[in-house]
Amino acid sequence: MTEPVCPDRETDEYLVFPAPATIEKMISNGELHHLSGFENNFDDGQGIHFNFIMSNGQRSCQRDEWLTYTDHYMPEGAHKIIRSVVARWDELCEAIFEFKFFDKDKNLVYQIGDP
């Protein structure tokens, strides 16, 4: 039913995306929820610890217990104009440091993480 991605090397937990068949079913039922924001470990959104927030309020659940997270939301309607995303990976830390979302003309729509 689901496909795991980005395994945590120290646990058996995975971030999980719906399988294509599940996505098609959600679309046909009008239940496909979009990414609406992030939890981030910095108040200004420039931290490197992220959790995803979906439009239905569901959140990814991989957490670092010692951190405090702040909610950061994309601009209203951003999901309708975003056409590409860049996730900046840091080889040394083996972590994503930043997400940038762009529209069809490559204009920046939303950015979060360590610039």
C-alpha cells in the first residue's frame, strides 16, 4: 500500500508515501491532500530539522526529542502554482538543509531551511 523512502539508518522507521494506486484512489475520492507547510527547529525557519505538514493536518512523525519545532506554512494557494522543488543535500552531515519551491517560470514561491 505504501512505499518507504529515506530510511533512518538507526531505526526501522521510514517516511512513507502512498503507492500510485492509493494516490489514484485518493484523487478519485477528492481526498488527495497537499503539502501545506513544515515544522522546523528554528523560529525563523532556517533550521535543518524538518517535518512535513499536510493540508489535512497530518504530519510526518520522525522527531528529534530534544528539539522544539515551530510550524511554518506555505503561502495560501502555493500548491496550485509550485512546479518544481530543490532540496539541498549536505554530504558531510548527510541531511537535507533546505527546500526551495518554484513556479513554472522558476520564480521562488517558498523557501525553508538553512540558506
